[in-house]
Amino acid sequence: MTFSIKKNYNLSRIGELKLSHGIVQTPNFMPVGTYGVVKGLSSDVLKSIGCQIKLANTFHLWLSPGLEIIKKHKDLHNFTNWDKPILTDSGGFQVFSLSKLSKVTKEGVYFRSPINGDRCFLSPEKSMEIQTVLGSDIAMIFDECLPYTTDIDATKKSMELSNYWAYKSKKSFGNSANKLFGIIQGGFHFDLRKESLKALNEIGFDGYALGGLSVGESKKEMYEIVNSIAPLMPIDRPRYLMGVGTPLDILEAVKSGIDLFDCVIPTRNARNGFLYTTKGIVKIRNSKYAIDIDPVDESCECYTCNNFTKSFLHYLQKRKEMLGAQLNTIHNLSFYLDLMKKIRSSIQENSFNTLHETFKLNYSNHDKI
Amino acid sequence: MTFSIKKNYNLSRIGELKLSHGIVQTPNFMPVGTYGVVKGLSSDVLKSIGCQIKLANTFHLWLSPGLEIIKKHKDLHNFTNWDKPILTDSGGFQVFSLSKLSKVTKEGVYFRSPINGDRCFLSPEKSMEIQTVLGSDIAMIFDECLPYTTDIDATKKSMELSNYWAYKSKKSFGNSANKLFGIIQGGFHFDLRKESLKALNEIGFDGYALGGLSVGESKKEMYEIVNSIAPLMPIDRPRYLMGVGTPLDILEAVKSGIDLFDCVIPTRNARNGFLYTTKGIVKIRNSKYAIDIDPVDESCECYTCNNFTKSFLHYLQKRKEMLGAQLNTIHNLSFYLDLMKKIRSSIQENSFNTLHETFKLNYSNHDKI
């Protein structure tokens, strides 16, 4: 059994996901390593803060360093010296958001490389091939990613293309020891989401993701989709909410039964000096921290909080010293991974609602960042 | 006894320097932490590669974060979480090279802060005060630093001012558990250097440094001064060659009896992708390394070489990923600290000349970088 649920609490659940490179306890969060590495952190540091699975971007790695170099190292694990699980996205999101599109056909997408302007073609088959070379423990189907829209016809058309590509992805993925997840599209229309889920279910995947969120919609719109669709997703398969989110977003989604998350928020915010604490966000650039010799969070046991003062981190941030970005990233990822641990414990102990309410109270200002 | 010599080999020697925060085995190399930290490396990483003493810049730390913040942390050791020895320069070199000078008087230097344009004044007394607040295990006297010149009158006048400031520095340094080193000036004139050394000797310091080198002169000019003056420096005190240099410079100076070095070369070169190996320099940006799955140096046992390929480092460098700068810095500092270890062993085993000749052979192209 790849995925086993250990305990339920209302719609929330704790589970264990067995992958080629190890076990992932769910709910869990995947730090984003665009180019295969989380900016500034070696694999050992990432491991030391309790990361069980990282996400890497297929699109970026395909363009650079390219498949030949990854193959020469055997896979992305060896290339980046990371022996734990990796999930890769399909490249769909990036091809639609980062590159100059030439043409979208039923077969795939023609576009210009944002690195060197080369003509490129990405398709379900190509995406599966790349993710197989990367050796991803979890590959994602290739899908079309629309920018935020409420146009029902455009959304339906795109969802149908994505479902066709999901079918093509599954067909070409082959008999791999690794897993393939489907991605539910359908924008902000409940019926389209349900239709997408039904079609994916018929194809059959190892896990299911909610895609096309966090694209500019309101929190309310996002939560409505998550709260209404997550409970309908196959109960015996991992459920992954892509590209989300803040601590509150994560808690809200766990409440509806989501198991996996990824987001650039903790790492990007860290580099910009926004640090998460149990009491809310510390903006380390703020001059009031210049002479504050307490750690970022008294109750945090991460390497950064155990060894350095807010004053020192403020100083590194002001001086743009890269050690600052590293120490901040260690702290924020520790905070996120610790939050996931707390979520798992609270489900185990039937106290998830209390945890959720506490965070709501402390993070009432959070979304302003 | 603060400094004890354990073994001599011709003019070279191995020694032990006992400081407030630990013992430094000499000959040794001090990585440069301009703002108190070696760019990209936490104190723990620095320790893990065998660093026994780091150098920090008085001038930079005085201007930012400033003395109040350092005092609040007790000292620079606590601020940067580094419990081993620290040597600080006096600020002399930076005040003359980085700031807009207003006036140089017998009392000190009036200048504009390069950070905010504030009027500042640095003097022997002020430099000693700052270095005392920093808690430096080794403080340096405040001196004037000329740009490269062969003008004997200007050099003599500057040397005399520096000697006067050396006297004032000693006088105001007080009874500290920490050490104060004098700095021999006199440019590229043997007689002036001797005069400077004599004057400093009369004042009496815990150690002696050769300053005013690596300012644009030829290797020949530098080596002539080092080779002729080092042997005249007090035999029972540590001898420090400031701001030097390449592996070959270090070997050449150890041959003349120098014990301590500092230089930005290994760290700055690391960030630029120039990596030291026993076989010469690897320019990691070179496209031939894109697909090279060997470590930077087969015979190196550093963290970087143990875990990553040249191909991966090439990729990080091309993508300007800060992990690349870190891993390169770990490698280069490991190489430098390993070189110092080899130098000490070779003096112990009377094989220093062989080591020196081997490096000359492998680094014949080195100075081109």
C-alpha cells in the first residue's frame, strides 16, 4: 500500500506515503527548489530541519542543466545529493507563465526558451520523459494553466484539454516504481472541478492535486474550491494542494482533508526578511530589531533561533549578506515543517480545531504581507 | 608564554599562539569576515573546515552595526556566535582606501562615512577603543596606509606618522588580556622598513606585522621586502604578513619565517568560481565542466568535494545560486587551511622545500588569475 491513513479527525487525516526514496508523513509541506535546490541550503541543512520531500521544477531543470547532465548523474537525487523523495511539477505552470508562447495545440505547447530564445516543445509525453529522467518519486501530469479568469467557457475548454493531457500523461508514464498524480482543473466553477475530478478518476492516478489556485483569486474563492472539492477527492489517495500557501491557508485546507502542500512563501519571504513566529510575522528589517538580542522566536528550536539574535539577523539583512538569507530560510522552513508536525499531532490528539483557532488569532494580520 | 616555537626548519617555524579564545597553530591562515562573518558561512561551517582564527574589519563593524550593538551582545564573538579567536585590523587600511578623506592630522584622520556621508574621526585611541569593544584576541595598531608609491620622502613621512600612532595605540590599549600587534611600514625601501621595525621594537608589541604590501607592487618587490625583513622581526613573537596572498605567496613567506596570513583571495575567488586544487586552479564556469561528474579535487576531503560534482557546481555558478558561492567558499578555505596544515607537517618533517617546489610546479600559472 503506497498511502495509508493512520487517523481521521473530521475531514482531516494523518497518513503515510511510501515512496521510492522514503516515507512522507502527511499532512506535509514540500519546500520549493526551483533549480533542484532550495536557495542557499545544502541538502544536509534541508534534512537537518526535518524536510521529508522537496519539490523541483521540471521546466527549469529541463532547460538548465538539461537532461543529458542529469542522466550522467543518474538522476536529480544524485545531482543535488538529496537521497529523500522528490516531487516534480510537470512544467505546465511555468510554460504558461514564464515563456513566450508560440502555439498551443492538442499535442502540446510550442514556445521560446526564456533562457536563450530557443524554440521548444513541451507535451504530456515530453513532460513524462523529463520527469522520468529526473527520477521524481512523484511526477505530475502535464496540464494547461490559465491565468485567473472567471470565464466559464475558456475554463471549460482548458480543463478539457488538461484532462486529455492527463490521459496522455498516464499513457506514456509507463510502468514506473514512481507515482503519477492527476491535477484537477476547472477554475472557480464547482461543476467544472467536479467534471475534471470525475474524468481523472476514470483514468486513475496514484494521487490527486488541486491545480490552478493561488493565481490571483481572493482567499474566499480559493477556500470555496478547496472546501468543496477536497472532500470529494478519492479518500484513499494523497491529496495535494498546489502552490499554497500561508500557514492559515494550510490549516484551512488540512481541515478539508488536504495532505500535501508546496509553496515559495516561506523561502521567498525569508530572503526578504519576513520571519514566521508563533506570535505572528517578524519583519527583520524593521529598525526596532537593530538592538534586539532575543532570538526571532523564543519558543523555536531551529538552528537560527538557537544561535543568533534578531539584532544579528537584522544586520545581515541590512548588509545583504547571504548568510542572512540562509539563516532566515532555515528559520522559516523550520517553522513550516514544525507547523506540519503540530498539525499531525493535533489530528492524532483530536485538538486540530484548537490549533487552527490559535493560528487564526496570531495571524490575523498575516495576509497583509 | 603567549607564543612558543615548537620546531624550526631553516627560517621557517611551527609555533603555538595562546589567545583568550583558544590556541592557534602557526603557520596559519585567517579567513576574512569583513562584516564579522565570512560571506555565506555560519560560524559552525567555518569551524567544521578547521578554521582556528578569523579576521574581522574594525572599520566596517564600527560603522555598521556600530559599538552600541556589539556591546549589547558583549563582544563580536557573541554577536557572530564564534567562540574561537578573532583578529581585527585597525581600520587604517579601509579609512585610506574606502572613504573620502577630509584631513589627516597627527591626532588622526577626519573622513566621510562611505555608508551615510557622516563626518567621522578615527585615531589610534579610537581604534583601540573599538577593537576593545569588539573583544579582539589580537588588535592591530592604527597606521597610515599609502597607496603604492616608490617616493622615498612620502614613504618616510608616512612611516614616521604610523610609528607615532603605534606608540599612541600601545599607550591607550591598556592592560588587556588580549594582544596588540605592531605594523612595520616603510614601503619598498629596506632602510625605512628597518627603521620602522626598530621603532616598533622599542615600543614593544605582542607580535609584529608587515603592512603596506599587496598594494599594486610586483611580486618581486613584495618578496624582496618579505625575504629581507621577516628574518629581522623578533624571533620570539608571531610574525604576520597582512593581506597576502596566493598559495605561492604564502609558501614564499613561510620560507622567510612568517607565521600568520589573511587574504580575501580564497573567499572572493570562490564566489567568482575560481577553485584551488592540488593540480592548479579550476575555473568552474568553464563549459568543459558542465558535464564533468568528478569532484573539484579527487584528493580533497572537504564537504564540497565529498558530496558534489564539478557539473553541479558549474550549474550553480551559472544560475547564480548562492549555494554555489557557499560550496565554493567551503572548498577554497578547506584548501587554504589544508595547505597550512601541510606546511606545518612539512616543517615538522624537514620537507618544507619539497612541498614548496611541488606547489611552484602546479601553480606556475596561478598569478594569471
